[in-house]
Amino acid sequence: MNTNRKANQLWYDMIKRCSDVVYKRHHTTYNECLCSENFSNISYFKEWCSTQIGFGSKGWTLDKDILVKGNKVYSEDTCCFVPQEINKLFVKRGVRKQYPLGVNYHTLSGKYRSSISYNGKHKYLGLYLTPEEAFQAYKQAKEDYIKEVANKWKDQIDPKVYEALMCWEISADD
């Protein structure tokens, strides 16, 4: 896909995530998402894209919440392009119940199990007496994994992205 068509598609998808009520009903993580005034202008957005590291690279995606954790606004100050491997580090799957991220109750042992997704596979971290201990194991492993992936891509990603990844902190309510 040529870069002009790619920018058009990215802009259309971004506008849809920010303003399409039906889309938001089915993708609730975008309920509060907005687009900056500048990014609402397709010409501005396309020009911005053309100056960004990673734009047009196969397998790279537009991201709005790596530079600013929890961000809901698409703008030139909050968006960047990252390889899918980095983007997938922050995708949350499944339904969270009463336990922190990365923790579930292991009925057979009567303990709390901690695990992360590592290179696309489930990696068990161990069994713990409390959900807090299990979460601390998850937090450490996930932050280490984020740094590992950041270092793998260090020479190819925007330095701002690298810095954000190296400083990333996991919290229990992520």
C-alpha cells in the first residue's frame, strides 16, 4: 500500500474510533477517545505521518497511549508509530475479575497464580500466597519483558517511544 493510501486509511480508522457511536458500542475501550483539532484535518494528519519514524513500514501501527499512558486523545503530541510486537505488549485480553492483572486463583493449590504473555505464549511465573505477591511477580516480569522488546527495537523506533517503554510501570488497575 502506498504511503498516501496508508495515511488516508489510518486517518479514516482514527476518525471512526473517535466519532462512530456504533463502533464505540462494540469497542468500548474507545468510548472516551477524541481527536485533536489538528488531527481532524486529513491534510495535517498526512503531513504529520510523513515525518514520523516507522510510518509506512510494514507491520507498524499508529499508537496513542504509549507516549502518554492511558491517553485517549489522538494528537501529534501523543501518537507514534510502533511495530506490532510493541503494540501487542499493551493489549489486554479476557475479562478481569477480582484479581489484579496477570493473577488468577489456582483452585488445586489454593494459591494465586501469576502469568504473562511472553513472545505470544503463556508463561507461568509461579504460585503465591496472596494476590499482591502474585501481582508483584507479574509486574516485574512484564516490565522486564517490555524493556527487552524496547531494546530489541531501540535502533528502529522513535527515541521518545524507547524512553517511554524503558520507564513504563505496570499498575494493578491497568
